Amino acid sequence: MADRIVEPQELSRSANELLVMAALDRGAGHGYQLALDVEERSGGAFRFNHGTLYPILHRLEERGLVAGSWSDDSSGGRRRKSYALTENGRKHLVAEREAWREFFRRFWPMVEEDR
Amino acid sequence: MNEYGSVLRSLSDRLDLPQPARSRVLIEVAADLADLEAVYIDRGSTPEQAREQALERLDLSDEAIRELVRVHGSRLRRGLDRLGETGRRRGERLALVALLVFLVAGTRALLPSWGLLADAGRGLWVVSLVAIPGILLSITKGYALWGRDEYDPRKLRTGLDAILALGGLTAATGLTLWWFGLRTAAEASAQSPELGPAYLIAWLTSGSATVVVSFQLAILLGMLWLILAGRTARVERGEAEMLLIEELGQPKGGER
């Protein structure tokens, strides 16, 4: 597992998926809550709008890494969708974290200034 | 119409997705917009500012829409999309012609070997002539629903009841042929009484086979209609619910 690194052409997609899955690992939530969580924890460095977030969440759901469930708001009767990591999603998250660690372990020596 | 109504309407126009996937995306967006607005109000924004901030976060670009369509479209549709519009139309026509040839050739090949069809004789061709347009129409509707992910209820409803009507007409044709056969046999028996039993046996064999085949085809068309009407009703419910979301911005009940 440690040998796998993130493919350079997949960096953006993989980074976004990892951010969303890591937010879900901290707790299930609605799309907007995940976006706010990522933004606040990163001090505003990573900001998801819905245009980025929904395709990611729905793709992860389609792959079985995330499970979406509908609930009715008891007061207003509004239907809302919340997301949680599945068991496969947790395993995938562990593997992805490892792949990113490996990526940076190999990446930094390539770009750091020679001293 | 509420403050998000126009945004949701515009989004629904851009989302080229079948139901219920389209209404689900819209319900999710509508609920998130309302919740996000509430969060910004809690953080001190005025309702107007909160609404603007929530809308600012929406930003569903064409690329995002394409990705959503890709994720939610059926596998068949994804494959067809790769063919392009011209290739797809050509493929559709070719498939319909191939199907028609298969139906005619298949029936012709089965006729001598399958007792029931052989007994039905010319009656089979007459009831087939009525039933085949219904079968072809069902296939076209099925392809629109599951292959092309069509979601315009008006287009889906057009011609749908004709399938049921053709089913009824097929059964009625079978019964008419049965009666016509009886009348012919009775007239022939009256002219040649010694051949009466033979005429009646011939009528019993071919007439009953025609009736059975016509009823089987009618039941098949009825079942096809049931499946297609059920799916179309589901699409209509989704569309109706979506209109409610666009009008009120408050998704309540309905499709899950």
C-alpha cells in the first residue's frame, strides 16, 4: 500500500475527494456543512462551492464510498440529504491518506532548494 | 415564487437528467441553500446578505453540471453519449429496422414448427399486423425512458395509451376472426352437409389458435403498457415535485 502514490494527473480530483472524505470521517453531514467544515479547518485555503462539492459527493456515493440518506426536518418538513462514509469509504480513505503521504515524501525532495 | 425559485428553475433547465435523479439534485440544492442562508444569518448577516452569500456558494458551472449528468445518467446513456448525436440517431434507426426484420423473420421461421402459430394460419398475420405496431411503439417508449433518459412527460405520454388500445384491438381482431371462421364454416357446411364436421374441426383448430395467439399478444401489450405507464407516472411525479420546489423552494414529501 505504501508504494502507491497519487497520480499527478489525478491530483486535483483526488485532493478534493480526500478533503471531502476526511470531513466525513469527522462526522456525517449535509453538503453545505461539509463545505463549511473544510473551509473553516483550512483557514479558508480550501473553499468548496456546490458546483465542486455535489459532483464529488455524488461520484463517491455512486462508487459506494459514501452513503447518502434523506431525512425530513421535523419542524418544516423539508427534505435534506446527509452523507456518511461507508466501510469501503473508510478503507479507501486510509489508502488515499497513505498514497498522499507517499506522494509528498517523493515530491518534496524533487522541488526543495538544494542546500 | 420564492427567492431561490428562479435559480432552481434555471438549474433544472440545465440539468439534462432523468427523473427522479433531477428532482433529487434540486431538492438537495434547495435544502442546502436554505440551511446555508440560516447559517449566515446566525453569523450576523442580514437575510438579504445571507441569501446572496448562499447563492454565491452555489456556482454550478457547466462543467459541474456535465459531471452531475455523467454521474447520474444510465450506463446505456453514457455509452450512447459517446457515439454523438448523429451516430446515436443512425444507431436508433438501424436497431428499429433490425428489430422489425427480426420480428417478421422470427415469426415466419416459427410458423411451421410451432403448432399453435401454424394452426392460426392466416389469422396469425392479421392479428400480428395489429399487434406489431404496439410492440414497436412499446420498444420505442422503453428506449426513450431507459435508453435516452427522456423526462418530458408530454413526450412520454404521447402514444402510450395507443399501446393499450392496440392490445384491445388485437384481442378484438382475434375474436372477430374466430366469429368469421365460424360463419364461413357454417355456410360451407350448409352447402356441403357431408363435409360439415370437417369444416367445423378446421374452424375449431384455426379459430381457437387465432384467439389464443391474439389474447397472448393482447396480454403482452397490456403488460408492456403497465410497465411503461408506471415508469412514466414516476417521471411525472418527479416533474410535479420539481415544479413545487421551483415555486416554493421548499421540497416536501414525494419521491425518494
